[in-house]
Amino acid sequence: MKIVVIGAGAWGTAVAISAAANPAGHRVTLWARDAQQVADMQAARSNTRYLPDIALPATLVLVNGAATVLTELVAGADLVIVATPMAALRAMLAQLRDCRAPVAWLCKGFEAALPGSSAFGLLAHEVRAQVAPDLRAGVLSGPSFAQEVARGQPSALVAASEHACVRDALVQAFHSPSVRVYANDDIVGVEVGGAVKNVLAIATGLCDGLQLGLNARAALITRGLAEMTRLGVALGARADTFMGLSGLGDLVLTATGDLSRNRRVGLLLAQGQTLAQAVASLGHVAEGVYCARTVVQRARHLGVDMPISDAVVALLDGQLQPAEAVSVLMERQPKGEGAWASC
């Protein structure tokens, strides 16, 4: 396959490395807007900013350039992967609206509400429906850290789309001895899982940073899964999707893994750092920080109760201190567990 990956951050570089190393012999091009970044990667044959010490395959082609260069690359591709942050997805999908090849994005989260718009933030597939309705597209998601995928460590991903050709292309591109790719047609559920788990990982990092113990962590993850499922079902997802890789799997990884940027934010807040200090120390985007408010706004609009996410937003906004956020959750009135129906 001819595969074009747009965006040379950690995830874009990781999936480009994975596809280029696939025994199927794919021809992979990694495109970045920043000419200096591409020059540095060419010289070092690694992405020293985002994935230091991981060598780029000799067959991986690095390209930078204007939109016209990207248009030419995409015209000859069998699959296009968009590895931009959520904030840049709308503009990129608009640019790709006439692309004939399957397109998939890697970003996880809700788009921030547009200025002057009364609409709440959208999931990626909803953005695509607005700006590129004819595009055959989907998402590659699931429990995976970029560093481990780039190193070829065993991983499992989910290829989600309403279009079978997109799911098939993603499986063909990335399924390998080190990466197992599962197809799923519930793109709503997969995207909700990928978005909400980042918010819940901040809460779990806070819990661990305050040294509340493993019991508290297990309770937080489990009740967080209930929140995630309630929101997903309200948006049209299937409940069983959240028991899979993009729900429970991604939540456990992001909430407990030491490589998780969102978990790291919670840990740093528990240590007394401000939100600005915590985010600045990461050197990467922590999507949970940017989409937490939108998650809560969308949930309230739908009448969905999400107390853990509510507490995270209050913490990020400085309305609660770390210990107070925990107290707010523990002092809630008793309720029946009822699977995902109540919290």
C-alpha cells in the first residue's frame, strides 16, 4: 500500500514507523509542515523531539511542504492517516474533502466549541460530516502508547468506521506480528471511549498523586467506565463497545500507565503544581485538559450524569483543590450500581 501520514508528532511518527516496518512492504510517507523538523529528522533518522532513541526505518520517506505538496501526495495514496491534534482536524479534513482514498484520524477528544456557535463540541466523525461529508473515513484508536508501537512492542488497535473499505484498509496497513487490529463499525463508541478516558486519567493521576491507595484507583476506573458508557449510549453508541479495547482497554492503559500524559497532569496537580506548570512540563499535548469542559458540556446538554468528569473540570478551572475534588465524589449520596445506568 501507499500510505501517507500527515503530522510528525509522537503518534504520527509511531504509526508511520509501524506501517513502514510491516512485512507487507508498504510504501510510507510522513509529511510535516515544519521544514526544520523534517530536516532534523532526516539528519538524525529519528524524531528527537517526540520519540528520541527510536530509529526511523530506512524506507520511511520524510516530506515537508505547502498544501500543494500534500495534495499531490494524497492523490496517489491508498490510505491517508491524519495525525494532527483535534484542534487542527477540521481544517485538515476540509483540505482532504475530495480525497478518493480512505482517510483515518488518530486524535482523541471533542472539538472545542467554535466561536460564535451555539453547538457543543463535536466528535471527529461529526466534524467530518460537516466539512467533508463524502469522505470515506474513520478512526484508528485503542490502548496504545506511541513509544511502544514505534518500538514494535505488542499492541492492539481498533479500526472504526461506518465504511467497510476504511476498516479493511486500516487492518491491511497496520496488522502485523506486533500489532493486532480489530475492526469495529461503532465509530461513536470508539471515539467517546478515546475522548473520555483522557479526562478520567487526569482523575486517576490525581488519586494516585494523593496516595489514596489501590482501592480508590479501582473504584475510580470502574465508575469512570460507567460515566463513559452513559455518555456513549446517549450519543448513539453500543454499550458493549465500552467493554472492548477502545473503552475499558484504553481507559486502564491511560489511567494507570506511566507513559500517560493525562495521568501525569493529575499527578502533578496533586503535587501542588498549577495547571499551567503541569501542562508546560509535558512537552506534548494532553488532550484531556482541552476536551474535559466539552465532555461535561455535552453530557449536561444530554442530561447525562458524569460526576468524575465534573470534578476534573472544577479542578482544572481552579474551583476545587485536589483533596476537595476527592471529597466531592466521596460525599455523594448512595446509589445502586446498576451497571452503566447510574453513578
